[in-house]
Amino acid sequence: MVLYPAFPNPFNPVTILRYNLPKDGLVNITIYDMMGRIVRTLENGKQAAGLKSIQWNATNDVGHPVSAGPYLYTIQSGYFKQTKKIVLLK
């Protein structure tokens, strides 16, 4: 699996997370604040192999806008897990 850098980064109001899934599998993509708290779960389900992208519009799981600042996003599928940093500017 390959997790590409988010674009744009820094961003406002939307960033795109891209990844390449080499085979079908369960995928979890989660946004965390710098304290490790879950801000938003973008994906949590089975996906077919291929190049994928998903947008984050700087909102939390209940649809409220989040504060400006740094966030972490993690993608997990099978034994693969990777985390990268993104920055929301306001």
C-alpha cells in the first residue's frame, strides 16, 4: 500500500488524501488531533484494489468545523499502517 501526501497541505477548507490499495481489503482512514483524539473517521470498510482518493472538509464526525492547526491522518489496511501530518489554515 502507498499513502501519498495530502494535497493541498496546508489546506483550507478541503484537502484530498490519496492512496493505492494493492489488493481488495478493509480500509480505515481516521483523522486525529495532536492529542490523539479521533476527530473524524473518513473510511471504515471494504474497498476494491486501486488508486483511491478521499476528501476531508475540516469537519468532525458530527459535521462541525474543526479548529485551525495540525492534524494527523492514519490509514490502515491489513498489516499496513501509516500516519502523516496535515495543517488546516483559517
